[in-house]
Amino acid sequence: MPNYHIVRTTPVKKSYRVDSVIGIFDIPNMTEVKHEWDVSLPLENKKWNIGLIVGNSGSGKTVIASEIFKDFKMITGFKWKKDDSFLNDFNKDIPIKKIIEVLNNIGLSSPVAWLKSWHTLSNGQKFRVDMVRAILSEYKNVVIDEFTSVIDRDVAKTVSHCLQKVFRKNFPDKKIVLLSCHYDIIEWLQPDWIYDVTKNEFNWRSLQGRPKIKLKIYKTDRSMWKIFRGNHYLSADIADQAQCFVAYWENKPVAFTSYVHFPHSSSMKYKREHRTVVLPDYQGVGIGNILSEWLGNYLTKKGFIFISTTSHPAMIFHRSRSPKWQLRRLGHCTPNNIMYKKISSFRRLTASFRYIEGRK
């Protein structure tokens, strides 16, 4: 079992203020301040992807990681252009499809946000982009310092879940060590191992399902749309006749959905999903799909037929594999049809689904 004895010293330079502190607090006269750690990390006998070094602020996480993982690239931040899309800051050798795939997987699924400068994004969005750049870096193994330190704790949980999912699925031969002073991310991150600096304790961790997201969904009026409108991937408009619902997580509004009467049907039995939006900080953990399927179940129980057309890649992927949805159409709207030229789905790849769970 590897044992590491790590020592760091800081010289004490004499000055009036230093001497004053020594005198006031009766500190023994010294020429240096010494910190020592004895660490055991038995990592050589098991394969692992994700490691977490956790502990109180100032406990020595960065020092320990820099000593033990000398061959890893320590990432503390990136340089980003202020007047250009952050997409152009990624290595030129990385295909744009790969960048978009990982952005989607880590929960930043808004094409409009992708066009922005990193400096104009929210803290949660900035953090996700930083994680994507770290994952797609040329370095095989990386250490990320101050993991989730600058973002809201609910956001930290969703990002942790997204990161571990995309990392294990797409980069099984890469290793990442995360340094954090927050313990609330452990259940969401599901690291292969945890070293708690404060307790000087190492544990292998068996993978478990992430905690369940419990949403409370309420019917609302169209006025709530103003909170979500800027985050819809296609349009900020909403129909006057839209029936609206808002989902709350931990007493915070996180997602919006609505439906309208299907305009091309003479039967009032058909209802169409109109706008479904998840706020950026809460994307990537399936809230949008949960809300859409809740709405489908809600309307099915009332005897309606619920249909939905989307061009969102993540939604198409989920519904194509779910027994709750039946694919009705997949493709581009025909340019020869004048009617289709007037609607927003013209030229876009779209998929139309019918919600079938619970129908006889």
C-alpha cells in the first residue's frame, strides 16, 4: 500500500508586524511554518475513473494532489476570449460534433448559449463549459481544483451527476481527480474512491443510483413564462391558449411545460406539447423528460391523445428508446410544401412522438 509522507514549509520572515503577532499570541520564535501529512492511497490494485479528495478549506487537498498525482495535469482555470463564442477556444483538432455531444451530456444543451462568450454565461454555465474543456483536453489524466466551489449547491449536484455519467461513458480510459471542500456532491458524483483529508480516511466506493429528484408540479398562468422564455432553444414566444405548468425542486422553480390543442386536428382529443424548458443550471439530469412524461400521463388520464414534436437531440434520443413514446415521424420538413415553409421546423431535423403509456 503506497504511503506518502508529505512536508511543506513556509519561511517566516521577520518584520514589525510578524514580531507583533508572535508577541501578542505568545507564539514560539520560529524560522519556518511546517505542515505534514501522512497519506495512504491504495490505488494500484483496482481500475478507476474518478477520484475525489475532499476536506475542509485549507486542509491540504491541493498539496496532497500535486504530490501524489505529479503525472496528472492540474487544472485551476482556463483562458477564454471575451468577444468570441467559447466554441472557438477549444482545441482546433476537436470536431465540433464532439464538443456539442459533450456539452449536451454535461447539461448545457442550449445552442444559443453555445454562441456566447464564456464571460457572458452564468456561473453554472461557465463551470459546465470548463468541465467540458477539461474533459476534452489533450491531457490523458487531470486534477481539477476547487470543484463546484463557485456554484450553487443544487447546481453542483446536477453538474456532478452529469460529469460522472459522461466521463464513465465516453472516456473510460481517462482518469480525473476532483478536489472539493463540499461533501454534498458525493452521492451525485459517485466517485470510485474518496480520500477525506480532514479525517485522513480512504474508502473505495461502490456505485449506487443517484438520489431521486422529487419535483412538485403546479398548474400556473402564462405569466410564469417570463422566468423561462430566454432559455428555450427555439423561441421566446408562447401561445395565448397555452395551458401551463411549473416544476419546483427544493422549492425553486426549475422547469416549465405547456400544451395547446393540436391545430391540424378536427378532434379536441389531440393535445400538443408546446413549450418545455429547464433552466440551464438544472439541465442534464432528465428533468425535461420527467416533465414531458408527467404532462403526457396527466392528459392521457383525462382521455386526451398527447403528441410532441421536437428537434432537441437529447429528447429525440430518450424518446426513441423509451416504451412510453411511439415515434410517428422522423426527418426534415419537405421544402416543396408551402405550408411547412411558414413554420419554425422548416429545414430542421425533427421527430414527432405520441405518448402511449397508460393508453388502452
